[in-house]
Amino acid sequence: MKVLFGGAEFGKNNEIVKAFTNALHDLEHGPGPNNEIRKTLDNAGHDIVHGPGPNNEIRKLGKRLSL
């Protein structure tokens, strides 16, 4: 697949084409388990239900600031 845009040609391995293809797939099938937004929301949900773990960034900052 080649995409022409303003006289520039983008092949299937171009970053713009890969990002567009990935976004289209997420819209059609939902985000997969390695989607950054999904991982962030899953992690936040886990922290709310089970409390933050020892590697939580906010917890590390509190230790550094002696809080």
C-alpha cells in the first residue's frame, strides 16, 4: 500500500502510515492489552482497588521527600 499526500509518497512501513493503521484498528476492534492508554487506566484502577505498589511513582516521590 502506498499513500500519496501532497506529492509525498508514504509506504506501508512509514511511521505516519503505521500510526494511522494502528488508530484505525483500535477504533474498529478496541485497544489491545499493550495499548499505552489501556495500560495506564488498568494500572490506575489497580492502585485504587489494591493501593499503590512499592514501585508507584508517587510513592517513590514521597519517600524521596521523606513524607
